[in-house]
Amino acid sequence: MRSSRNRFQLPWFNRVNNKKLDTTDTQTDHSDVALSSDPATRKVGSPVFNFYKNKLEKHLQVFYRFALQSRSVSIRDIFAQVGSNGRHSLVDLLSVLENRTTAVDRRAKDWTGYNNQVLLGLADLLANTAKNDLDTHSALLLYDFVLDVWGQESFADPNRLQYVEALAQAGRYSDMSEYNESLGIEQISPLQVELLQLQKVRHECLTDVDWLSAVNRFYERQGMSYVRLLDDTSLPLLDRLASDSAKVVDGPKVSVIMPTFSPGRGIYAAIRSLLEQTWKNLEIIIVDDASPDEYASLFNELSQLDPRVTVIRQTHNAGAYVARNTGLAHATGDFITTHDDDDWSHPDKIATQAGAMLDDNQLVATTSSHIRTTEALDFQRMNMHAKFIQMNYSSLMFRKTIVDEIGTWDTVNRGGDSEFLTRIIENYGSDRFLRLLDKPLSFSRVWSGSLTSGEMSRGYFANSRLLYRWAFRQWHWNSNKQGTKAILRSGAAREYPVPTTFEPGARNSDLGIFDVIYVTDYFRQAKFVNTVLQEIKTLVSRGFRIGYMHLYSPQTNRAAGIPQELFDLQLAGKVTQVSHDDEAQTELLLVYDSAIGMFLDGYRSTVKCRRAVVIDQKSATLSGSEDRTPTLLSQSLRNLDSCFETQFKIVGTTIEDQRRLDKQVPALRRLSDEMTWYMHVSEEAEDIRLPSAEPVVGFHSYGNQYRWPANENVFKSVYLSEEYDTFLFGHLTPARNKYNESVLERVNLIHFSEMEERSFLQKLDFWVYFPHHRLNDSIWGPVLSAMHAGKIVILPNRLEKIYGDAALYGDPEEVSSLVSYFSQDTSAYIKQVNIARKFISELFSTERLQWRIEQLIYNNR
């Protein structure tokens, strides 16, 4: 044990631990430590390349989804560089592929080190985010290359579907037909081959009659009624579709609710498709969501079309789901369904769905499938799965009786379909809900530009919608855990939060002025989410108006769930969710995670900020490991500047971070050292409790194996002693993997689900932390929490440079003597605890956080 500044020196304080420790370890992916690789086999590139190479090799699908969500163009280069083992940017790679000659030459070329799965991921990315035919052509160059060099066995099912779709889009129909068969597309996705052929006919046929014949042949093979085309050729092809069936199906009344606002000409096709249903016992309830007065004549005309049509006109625009609930209140049918005001439904649609529920009394709801299409009936899609047939959320049909049991639609102005359907499944079970996905029963209109803009596109889902979805899902799951039903009564308050702009009539509303908006990745597994939550709670308690903006980070390996604590704060009105495209202003925008800016070139924010700061923290690393970082600060700052139309400053979380930033960014970009963004410890300090007669030692960690002692010998020296009892808390899998069960049986193990961290710390007298010797540590939250809780912290000698007099230091075998000495000398114990608390107060306290925030908000106004 050694400390040049610690007054409580024992005779062996000056010893230095020079022992060689066993480095045997299991390899685990950790969120707070840069991953290592085998030094004997790794190829060292730039730190950024190394990070994304590891990411794509170990988490390809996660990063692919991130790439789609990011809308970034620059991220394509990452795939190209990793896929070519550092040889090529995307432009260089495509140039190489464009200049290949024959297949024999291709196979003869040395492609050692190229990663075919990453290249296929790049091809999928280009195809799914294609803005024009050149992007599709580039994707095909990659698909063809992988096919030539590695063969079709390297293609997974999603690659196969994406490839043949791209072939069709490029007009390579001969190749499309060949690979439909050789890649087994019919087995992967029934009907996709036929729909691709229909697409081919649509593009190649000379007359609309030829296309109609092909469509009816398709319908005949599916056992569906024929359709015809209206004679009015001035109409788009979608609006000319009409029933050619005289079939009549009887049954209970079905109420069809159609919300609309300022409808276009497509509403005539939508209403006609309902009136021509083979199921005749219908009522069609059109709910006008306060369209302008000039639409009055249109609605009068629609109400006269058929006795089954009713028009209800609302006086205030409140959104589609308020309109649906209005229609629901007027509905008299046994079955309820909805219909969008510009879609066309096949004449068999309602009979198919209602018939399924008549055949099985246990079914409470059905949905059908649809194909998204342009007005010219060019098939499209809006998710990442290359299948034209998709489930149609708007086709949901349910028994009216369930409304009395689970409530009505959520009154949000978008996204409520998925919540209502999920509520049905959660309350009744998936076996009582039927997805009729074997044939397309609707065409849903896609407007120009909607595939590459707006809130949904191929693989992109607006962050506000994403947060809404996680909020209601967690409400459903929590209700189930508590043994209650997720019910949403009309007029009752929600038990989960929604974005302010999702409230009725609030779309595009101005959210006003915030003191601080925190930008980070708020997924539960994200790197900084808990740190940000601590700061948010503290600032809210101090009267600041706080917003939170979720932007996905490339560091996050599992995009699953949002902390319930954040949603609880939002539901209580203490924080506001802000999307990048909302109207809002803030005195201070804090981006917690510089990696968020790396691929932000596809975003432009409408949020205005007076000052903007990036908080940059370097992760702990492993000595001897490959140097990795997710961030090139110049690129990240450039993208953040452009996205938010301001100039960001940057600050580190330690003085060491500040010195690193001196070399990485211009001097005027870095905040001063006094603004160093030290980690915040928020809880009120408790009274100091003197050590127990039998001292209690403890440690807690949440999953990082390198936070634990390197081997069993060190573990036993630190935590096993006749002098004290030991409690270990948190995520204990690393300990179970590293040490024999017989050793762990001699300590008390507490999983983090069994109690709160604060309660665990109250049990302890000493908190002891001896991480793996390869861990190059920095300030770590659990150390500060233990100090703040009034516990003496004992650390290895090498960490003295980080924590100074705030902790005690020694070798593993000296821990027992330290615990014994300070347990017996209570005045020394209290003095050491107070030194640690002063260390916390000066750098990590609530007052220090508030001072930094106020400096940034109020200075230089």
C-alpha cells in the first residue's frame, strides 16, 4: 500500500506491486472498456478503422440497422473500407469492380482479406437507401462481385431478396428470373416471384389492358375476384381500379371508419373500393377532421353516393385517432375496421377478414396484407425487408365488444395503430389474433418522395415514433408483470408518456424555450444514458427546464428499451422529449457522446440553440490491445455543426481528456480546464456509519469482466479473509465465469435485481476494487458512489494518480491489514471518509454541475 499524500501510513505503504498476474480471461464485449484482440494476430490500422472493423465483424446486423437509421451517406465508406480490409473507399471499391473483366479473371484475382458479409451489408445498404438508379447500380456491382467470387451460398435470405429486387429495379429481368429460381426466392417469400413478374409486366407492357390481364391471372391463382379498369384514362391507374365481381357475401354488419383531412382525388377510389366489396352489409363512416370550408361540397357528394355512407364533420383538427374514436362512437357494426382515405382495397378484403372471425369465435381481431404502390401501380416498400407484401396495420378488424374491455385508440396524432394492435395481443394473446398475410388485399398509395423522406422509410424510423413505441410497449410489459390489464379508457390519462407533438392538435407545435436539452443515445445499453439521467434529475430538482433528444450512437450494441426512470420523469411533466426536427429553442445543447456526430450527415435539426457543447469521454482501455475509438472529432464536430447550424465547443471529463483534446481540436473549440465535465454524483450524502464489529467489505460492477480481479488468486487475496465479511453486487456473470464456484460460495452474492445500489452500499464499511492489471482506468462511477456513501475505498497502487488522497492503496494481500487497521481506529476511519467526501464535493457535486451549467447559460449572453 502506498500514498505520497495519505497521512495514515503503515510500515508497508511504500511497497510497489510488481507481481506478474495471471492474464487468463474469457473474452467479453464491454460497454465501458475498449475491446482487445489477440496481439499476435491483429492487424493494426487507424483507431477509428479498428473500432468499426471490430463492430462490423462482431455486430454486423446491429451496425447495418444503425446505418439505415442514421440516413448517413458517409457511413457507406466505413462498410467499403472494412469490407476491403482497409484497401478502398466506396469510390475506389466501385472503380475496381467496374473495371473487372471476365469471371475467370475475377476468380483468379487475390481477394484475401475481403469480407464478403460486410460487402453484402454494403450492397443491402446501397439498395435500401438508393436515392437514384446509380445507387442501385452500385449495389448490383457488389452483389455480382460477391456472387462471382464466393458463390451464392454466401448470400443469406435477406441478401437474396434484396438482390433480385435490385435486379428488377435495374431492368435486368433475365437475371432476375434466373436468380429467382437459383436463389430459392419462392421458398423464402411466397408470391414475391410472381409480384416481381407483375412489376416486370407493368414496366414492359404496351397497354394497360396487358397489365390488367396479368393482374387478374395473379388473382385467379390466389382464388381472388377479378378487377377491371374504369374507362377514364385521365385518372392514375390506381384510381381506375374497380371490382369485376358479382359475388355477394352475407354476414354481420361491418363498420368501416375512414378518417380524412383535406382529401385528394384518391378518396373516390377508396370509397368505391369499399362500396364494391363482396361483403355488402357495411356502414362506411367518413370522419372529416376539420377540413377547410371548401371541402364541404366534396363531403356532401360523398354522403350521397350510397345509403351506407355517413359523413361526420369535426370542428377541430385533432388527428386521425381522435377521428377514429369519433367514428367508433357512431359505429353500429359487430365488427370494426378502418380504411385510409387514399388506399384501394380488393373486393374480397372485408369478406376474407370477417369470414375468418366467423369461422373461429375465439379470434378477436385480424389484419390483412397490402402492397405499397405509386399511383401508376409501381410496387414499392417502406421497410428494410425486401418483400412487396407487408402487414397492413390500417386493415385491423376487431370485434366491437373488445372496446368495452380494453378501451379505444390512443389519441396521439400518429403511431396509434401499433399501440392498439399491441394492446389487443397483450390482453387476449397472439393466438386470438390472425394475420392474413398469404395474399395482398389492398394497394396503399405512396406519394412521390415518401420513400426517402418523412418519418418512415426503408430502415428509418423517426426517433419520436421510436420513443413512443418503446413507451407503450413498456407500459404493456409492466402491466403484465403486475398482473393487470393494459387498458386505455376514453378520456382517461395515459399511464405512459408520449412526445408533446403527438398530442391531439399539437403536431408541428413549438415546444418553447429550454434551459438545457441533453442529446445522447437513451437506449438502456447505451454508454452514457445513466450518467445523463443523473444530471437530468439533478437539474430538474434545481428548477431548470430540461429536454431530452434521442440520437442513436454507433457505440451501442443493443438498441433495446428506454430507462423507465426517464419515461416516468416525462410522464410526470418534469422533462420533455424533443426530436431533432421539432420546433424548439434552448439556451444550452449538450451532446453526451461525441460518436453521435460521426454519421449525422443525414440529419438537419430545426432546434435552435444559443450554445452547444460536446462532452467527450475516453473509455478505459486495455494495455496491449488494439487501439480503437468510434470518433474522429473533426468529422463529428463538422456534422454536429451542420446538423444544428451552430459551432460546437468540446470538453473532456477529466484533465487527461482535456490534454488529449488539446491535440485533437482547435484551441478555441475546447472549453477551459475549469469547465472539465467531471462525473456527477447526485445523491445526498448520508451520515458516516462507523465500521461494524465484524467489518463488511464489498464491490459492485455491472458486467465488465476487466473490472474484476484478473484471476482467482487475486480475488481470494482481496475478498476472502477471516477479518471481514464480503458482499458482491451487480451483474455477477463475469465473476461466475472467472472464479470457481467453491470460491464464490465463501462470499455473499447479490444480483442487481434484488436491491438498489444505495441499499447495497449501506451494508458496507469498505469498498474494495482491484481490476485486471491490463485495465488502463480512468474516473469510474462506482468508486465515486462508494466514497460519497461514506465508505473507505481501497484500490491498487496504480490508481493513486486518479483518486489521490480520497482512497487508500495497496497490494492485494495488504487489503486485510488495511481493513483491520481502519476498523479499529475509528477516528482514522472518519478522517479518511471526510477526505474522500471533500474530493467528491470539489469536483463531482451537484453544486459543481450547476455552476458549469450556469456558466454556459448565463455567460457571454
